[in-house]
Amino acid sequence: YEKGHLSSSRQVLDGMYRSGVHPNVVTYTALVKYYCSQGDLDGARGILSEMQARDVSPNVVTYTTLMKYYCDRGDLEAARGVMDTMRGRGLHPDTIMYSTLVRCQSSAGDLE
């Protein structure tokens, strides 16, 4: 992947804060999705950490995005861990998250 695009997305986020514009959960989730699409899990996790540090709570869409990253790589255990983390934060899975997990389990041959 091209590091230039990742660094420019980081610059946009930093520029928003410098301009007094505070990104919301939609902005952050879009960045998590972008980093995941580039195979940059550390970048995605960094965005999640920044969200929480700036008092922007990830939502079900944010967590589903991360779950899909793990599913696409065949990591069922990590995908389940995302759901556990989300539940631990008081959020409830929606039908899209359950569908993502079912697809992941099916791909892993773990559908009971």
C-alpha cells in the first residue's frame, strides 16, 4: 500500500483539530476503515486509541469494521474478541455485525 495516502489521511485529521473542527465517530470510523483496507492494523488501532483519548466513543459500525478486517484474514478468534470488547463497553451487536461474524465462522469452518 502507499504510505503517502496513510500519512495524508493523518495530516487531514491533524489539520481538522488545528482548525478547531472536531472529528466525530463517522470521521474516525472512515479512517479505521481506510487503515484496515490498507492492511494497516496498527494504524487502525491507533485511530481507535485516539478516538477514545479524545472522548469519541467507537460505535457498532467502528467495531464491525475492525471485525471485518480480522474475518478477511481468517482470524476468527480476534473477530470474536472485537465483539467481546464492544459488549464490554456496553454496546450491542446489530444484524450487520452478526452477519459478519457468521460469514467469518463459515469461512473458518466453525459454523455450528
